[in-house]
Amino acid sequence: MATLHRFLGVGDEVRLGTSVGTSISIPTKQLLLGQEMGFLKTIEVIKGYTSISSITLRILLTGTGNLYLKFGCSHTAQASGSTPTEDVDTYTVYAVTGTAGNFFNITVPASAYNSLTSMVAGDTLSISVYRGADDVTDTYTTDLEVVGFNVLFSTGADAETSTGDRSKKILGKIVNTVSGAVGRHPKLEFNIPETLIYDIMGDYVTKMAQEFHCLETSSTLTVSSSAASEPTGFLKFKQIELDTDLYIQPKEIDVKDYDILQRRDYTDPIQTPLYYKRWNGTITFFPAVTSDSYTAYWYTLPTTTPSATVDPETPAQYDKAIEYGAISEVAVMAGRNDLAGLYLKRYEEEMDRIASNRGLSITADLEVAYNGKNQYIRPILEH
């Protein structure tokens, strides 16, 4: 989680001081003494927005005493014809102290904006403050000089990057590469819709996850009769925690090999699931596992498709392979088989480079204690 400031000042107008030389004073908006007056500013909700962390009213001190203020915020969606939603606080007394000419910050209460829960990046946020200077509780001795609002937005991990920026960057490279090549050919025209290209990108994101096991998660696995429902996006197990000091790495085998294993007369004394099969959305373990809930760590497949608002779930280091692979397919659709062959080769080279950097190696089969003898799964299946 990150945060990002946005300051909303009075505007471009400034007042030039002329008492000594030429200087630029802080521009302010006056909420006059003895009147009920307001100050309103609007801002576009920033990229990466998740919530409002805080809003502060900044004033320039010209007097002392209590201010009687009311704050309000409204939100308007980007869509044409959207109806604004409002959240308005009640009038409250705010004590003001300090030296004239200095800044003083007043925290806007969360009750003035915390019901605006449907804002997204690009929407409009309006913030207002009203002074009830005609009320007896307002004892501030002069006009209120408002400098502006300071808004602290909470954002995602990167405050300057919105969701979908990586997807749009990859899309741009694909379109520019293929359309540029097509544009030089007198008999070809590039008219492949972006939605189709995003789907192709999604196919390659899935390939990255399948090839490199770069997405992983954990969840509670409820086992009943040595079987459990397959989690959404499940690819393969990494580890299962059976007890505080007992972690195992089960190995997936196909249905035929599982059936061969199951015919053997065997009972595991410590209830350790070393093998499992997947069939019709169900995971079944062998040897049998005690019915219980276990913490499982597993490699997962993507559950979303890249789009203008959704980034690939795979790490950014795989973006170049996604780009090259998608170009090879889009180029075929555009009638540029020569370009497709070139980028298919680049895709394969990028995949080899990633595999080399990850230091991938073949994992040896796990051993199983069958009747006190250590044997590998393959010899067992062959007898």
C-alpha cells in the first residue's frame, strides 16, 4: 500500500505584495467574518486509487479564536449522466492557534467522505468547507484565509501506476509492431480488435504460469474421505502442512497410475499423502488422509484476463515473452507469416532465457516407505 498527496489550491490568481520590493504572497480565498460562505474544489481521482487516507484544510492565520466549520464531499462517476453522491458533516467548532502569517491545518473529519465508497480512478471528487461566521460559536477575529485542501490518497503498491498499465503497454507494442508491418504491405489491412489481442495475451500469461510455476497461493484444504475439492485456479501442490512440524510435498500422478497404486494392500502409519490424482474437480490422495482441514500451498493459474484495467497476474519479468508470443499469433491473423515466424523464435529464445535464469531442473521422485522399504514410485508402478 502506498499514499500520494494532491494539493488543491485557490487557483492561478495571486496577489502581489508591494510594501517592500515585489514579492508573491500565498493566494487565498476569503470566507468573510459575519457571513456563511463556502469554498469548493474538485479533483480527478488519481491512478491506482483505493481509498482516501485523509483530507486537510490549510489556512493562513490572520487571527485567533474558534472557527465554526462544516465540510462536505461529493463523487461523480466518469459516465455521462452520472448522479453525484454526497457526504456532508455537521457544523463543528475548531480551535485555531498560532502566529499570524503562518499556516494552520485542520483535519477534515472522515464523516465528510467515508460513505463515498464507489470511487474509481478518473472519477471527480469535490471537497467543500463552509464557515458559519454568523454563529456565536465562531469567535475567530478576522476573515478566514483559505489556502486549499491537501488530499492524501491511498493507492496500490505503485502510486504512479494504475491497474492495467502493463497490459496497455504490451498491447501497444503488439499493435505497433504488427500494424506497422502490415501498413507497409499494399494488400493487407490491420483490423484485429483489441479484445481479441487481450485474450491472446491471457493465453500466454497462462502458459507462463504453467511453465514456470510463477504464481502461488495458500488456502485451507478441507479433506473428507481422503478427497478435497479442487481450489479455483489450481495447478499443482507445492506443500501441505499436516502438523506443526510435518510438511509434505505430494506428487501428482495420472488416473491410470493412481488406480494401479490403489490396488496395493497398504496402510500408511503416519497418514502422509504422497500422491494425488485430479479428476472432475476433485483431488484424491494416496495413501488415505485423515479427514481434517490442512494448510495447503499450491501453484495457481491466472483467474483474470489482461485488459485496459487488469494487468497480467504473472510478474513483470515475463511481459517480454507474453509480448513476443502474442505478436507471433496476431501476425498470422494479419497475414504476416514471416513476422510470425520471427517473433515465435524470439518467444522461444525468451522462454529459454527465463528458464536459464530461474535455474530450472528436473525434481527427483520422492521416496515412499512401503512396508519398511524405500522404493521410488516408478518401479512400484511397473510391477
